[in-house]
Amino acid sequence: MKQIETVCPCCEATLVVDSASGKVLRHAKRGEVDETGKMQLDPDRWESANERTSSRAEDAADKFEEALGEEQSKESRLDDLFDKAKKKVDERGKGEGPLG
């Protein structure tokens, strides 16, 4: 992926753009670049991004546990339905067919 770094002629913000898609990957306001012209990392933005990504892992684990519990209870529910249907057939009698 080729990235192009350019300066906006209107607001003088520094933009890093993906040349293939044209999407802005990063931007920095005029005062947010160092003396070499590189974008400075804002520690607060870094911390908030780090918190979001770490919470994603926790959310994924929670969703996995929830889905696993649903699958385990699904087996139990299906077994109960099967037992009820079997009991119903047994109560009808062995000589009768399924349609009456």
C-alpha cells in the first residue's frame, strides 16, 4: 500500500493518503507536526485507541462464552423436544400410524 503525505493548501494540515483508495489514513493539524515535518503522536489518542483495542478482545471472549452457552443449552432443549415427541408417540400406541 503506497501512502502519499501532503499538506492541505487551505488549512495547512498534514494528510497521509492511501494512493490506491484515496482514503485519508492519518491527519495532523498545522501545529501537530515536529520540526522534521513528521506527525506527532498525541498520547491521549494513543491511550484511547489502546483501550478500544484491548476491550475488543474482552468483548470477543464474552461473545464466545455466550455463544458456547447457547450451543450447550440448544443440545439440552433439542433432547427435551425429542423426549416429548417420543413420549407422545408412546402414548398414542404402537398400532397407530403417524397420521392417525
